[in-house]
Amino acid sequence: MAAHVLAHADRLPDKVAVSVVDTANATTLTYRALKHAVLGTGGGLRAAGCVPGDIVLLRLGNTLDFPIAYLGALAVGLVPVPTSAALTEPEVARIIADLRPRLTLRDPNVSSAPGAPEIGLATLNALRAHPPADWHMGDPERLGYIIYTSGTSGQPRAVAHAHRAIWARQMMHDGWYGLRSDDVLMHAGAFNWTYTLGTGLMDPWSVGATALIPAPGTGPDALGSLLSRHGATIFAAAPGVYRQMLARADMPDVPSLRHGLSAGEKLPETTLAAWRKATGTDIFEAYGMSECSTFISSSPAHPAKQGALGQPQTGRYIAILADGAPTERGAPGTIAVHRSDPGLMREYLNAPEETAAKYAGDWFMTGDMGVMDEDGQITYLGRDDDMMNAGGYRVSPIEVEAALADAPGLTGVGVTQIEVKTGVFIIAAFYTSSAPLDETALRAYVEPKLARYKHPRAYIHVPKLPTGANGKLVRRRLPLFWPQTTKAT
């Protein structure tokens, strides 16, 4: 995988591979320097006693140390485990007990837990000057890296991926990014987020493009000026970042920008419309998961229809299943990925029964609901366990949230069903705004947009919507905000 990512380094030794920028400075690495740092780090880890197949836990901050350590481990056949710097010591302790890593690579400012020998940040940086290792080549099916699910549907799980996963990422280049070797791709996320690691770094490097990452602490109000000043041609971020950029500052002219990319949660139509108006460019959305990265998307060559995610990328084998069989076009079901997809995980590590339970025959069941139209475009309907029942009708919370998203004064919304008495459920909308909104006005706003059975029966003003570490709405926590005195109408 690492050899594939840096295959252009010898051809483009003096080209800038990555630049970390803020409003006044830029720290850059050329492809020559990047390859040297990666292979030096790999050689140092081998010299420290690691052998191919050993697990290495990454407890590093939002710095270049993270991707260099990640690729350095991969380069010599080790199995890196990227983790969020936000994890607490008890959370890290569970991971260490689960994986029994050979080493932990640690920034002293990032929490960790005992259980594995540590290499500190200063020593890790020094490894870049170690004599470079040779690439460790082998079976593409072998274990490559491990990532943990976000845990939004329960306990986080260790997802084991093979080296072949990098082949699937090539399908995103045309199927989502429209990526070229002359691109400057800026990602607004942290280095230690897998979305940034893949879309923001490895993918542009694998075609010889330049990656641009805002320095730690850069706020959303500065991102527009960085896009403009550094000539970014593609911008990648989560939907929340786009919303914050549009809300906090006037967007400067971005003449080099061709388009934006969005993933992590559903992109609201109102955010897309506001971005188009502010920049004159489009945003292309993708759907994926820890177990299979992104595999459904829109792209410059294949824009999505309004409300749809896009279509399966060329080379992906995707279906909408109900009762174990593909549905008719236009009928809802569970989004499923065929086991032959190169981007699909090997397994949930050390959990064969849990892995087997995710399959229906040869299909991996994502747990997300969708519907495919006659043109192959897929509309996302939400998690299977998020789907609501209103008078016998299945209702997607995504659809109700989209109908409310641009209501005047509303800044955020999450919808779920609430059991108001034994066996009786209603649809409730939990929303944020500067002050409670007039409920009659909200009902009137929804009236022409949704069938009556889809209307929320209660509107609850909350100070903040519950989100996970990755910023996604956690709907299963919404009932905690339900006041016992609330009456549905």
C-alpha cells in the first residue's frame, strides 16, 4: 500500500507533496523528503524489533508525524492503527487490551494507557534519518491496517483491512474526486482522521498531486482565504465545516477552485445551495463507512440528482437488498456491498461470529437504508435502526430533517421517534436555534413539504445536538433530551 501511494516520488522528487498552512506560514515536504521520512521511519521501527505483521498503535496529534508514521509502518509490513487524539485513557486501554500492540507511537500531549512499549515523539522524529528500509511487498490480501468504527451504533469495533484496499481508492479518483496530478487538494480535517488520511493525503499522493492541510487551530473563518491564497483546486471537508465557513465569513474569490468534496454525514441541500452561490462551484458527496470507505458518490462527470448521494463508483458491486434479495428499482432496502469489492474489510478483528452476522450470502449488509432509481442513483434514507414507523409507514429521519433544514432561524435538527406511552410512538424534531422558535410556524413550514404522516408531532429546542467524536449526529441519544412534560399534538 505505501509503495503504491508513493509510486510517483522518484519521478517528482522536488514537487511539493504536502504543505501545512496557516494565515502566515507554510511548512512543506517534497516527494523526495516524504519518501525518505517514510522509509527511514519504517527502517527505524524494524530496528526497534518490530517484524512484519506486528500491530503498531498511533497515539499522535494533528501533525505530519501521523501520516509519516502510518506509511512508515505500512512500508515495512507492520499494521498501523490510526486513532483519534480525542480518545480518553480508558478508551485507549480497551484498544490496547483488544489488540495487544507491539508498540505505541505517542505524542506526550495525547492520552494513552499502559500495556505496550512506547516510542515518544522526539524518538519517532529522529527515525526519519534512519537508513531507509526496502518496501515490504507481499500478498495484497494480508492484513494492512486496522481502524475503529465510530461506535455510533454501539461499542466501537476493530475493522481489519487488507493492503488491497488501496486499489479500491483508485475508483474514487474519477468516481468522486475528478482527481488529476496537477491538483492542489486541501482537506479541512485533522491528520489523524481517516477521511483526511485517505482523501486528503494518500489519494493525492498516489497520483503525484499536492496535499494542502490547514495548520492545527485554523478556524473555519480562515479556510476560505487559505483556499484562495494557495490556489487550491479541490476542497474536502465534512458538511459541518461548509456550514461554519458560510456562516462565519464572506467567502473570498477562489478562482482556482474547481469543486468541493463532502463526506462523513449527509450534506444538507441548503448548505450545497449556499456554497454554490458563494463560490460558483459544486460540492460532490460520497457515502462510505469504516468497513468499506466510500463507494457511492457523485462526481464532476456524474453529478447527483437533487437529494441523491450519487451512484456506485465504476468497479464497485453494490445492491439494495430486502429479505436477502435485490429490490426492484425505486423500492427501499439495505445498502449492501458484494464480498468481492477490493475495498471491503477482511473482518472485524477476532470476531468471526460478528463478521458472519453482517453478511447475507455474498453481500455485506451496511445497516444503512437506501433506494436506487432507474438510472442507478441512490438516495440515502438513514440507518436501518433509525427508521421510524408512523401509522404503519416507514419514515426516514433524513427526509424529515431535510425538510426542516432551511426553516428560518433553525441552525440544526435531528429527528427520531419517541415512545410517549407503552407501544405508542411519535416523530419528534429536536432543533437548535438562538432562541426557541414558534412551533406553529415550524408546522406551517413543513406542511407543504411532507405527507402528513411524516410530520413531527413535537418540536424540542435543545442547546446542542448530540454528536460523536467525528461530528456526526447520534440519533439514539436524542430521546435523552425528551422532557417528560412535553405533549405531542
